[in-house]
Amino acid sequence: MVVKRKKKKVKKNEKKKSKIEIWLLFSLVALLVIGVVAAFFINNNNINKVASEETLAKCLTAKGVVMYGSKYCGWCNKQKELFGEAFQYINYVECTTSTLCREKGVSGYPTWEISKKLSPGYKSLEKLARLAGCRYS
């Protein structure tokens, strides 16, 4: 009798362990799937953002937009950071080494020349796109 009871208890414990193991395995698989999906969307959004900034920079350049600035200007550096690597496509004039800024009447930095009009001050990417007639999202 005692042996049978112990066997029944062992079987019940094994069933409980088996259910717990299945639940843990299912939970781990679910977390793994969620992590992979989240990583995909995060990475995909960053790719789209870079593509949008690059597209905007190329559009601004195609429309003849120019940024006048100085390497000593904090706002100019922040403006450059908005574009990230895409800033390489922006028509940029470094005013500390060019007389063009004085000739154009640039009095502060950063200054954007859009449609042959000077527009001083730091601008969001959305505002630059709107002023130049470019798409940005």
C-alpha cells in the first residue's frame, strides 16, 4: 500500500513538473518571438529614418538650398546632427573660411538660403522640407 501511494505521488509530481516545464518553454518561445519582432521594427524604423533624412538632404540640394554656418556655432552643430550622415549631401558653406557669407549678407548662424531668400536660425527637418517644398516623414 505504501509503495503504491508513493508511486502515485511521484506520478502526480512528474505531471506537475511536466506542466511547469511546458509552460516555461512556451513562455520562453513567446518572449523570443516578441524580442525578434521588436528588434525588426526598431531596426526597420531606423533604416526608414535614415533614408528619409538622406532623401530630404538630396532634395534640398537639388532645389539649391544652402546652409551657411560656422564650426564654432553650437546651433549649426545641432542642425548638422539632425541630418546625421545625410548632412554630407547638404550644400554647406563654412563662413569662417569663405567670403561668400559676407557677400550674401549672412549675419548669424545657421542661416539657410531657400529660393534665393535668407532664412536665419535653427530649423527642424520638417520645417526645412516645408520651406523648400520637399517631402519628409
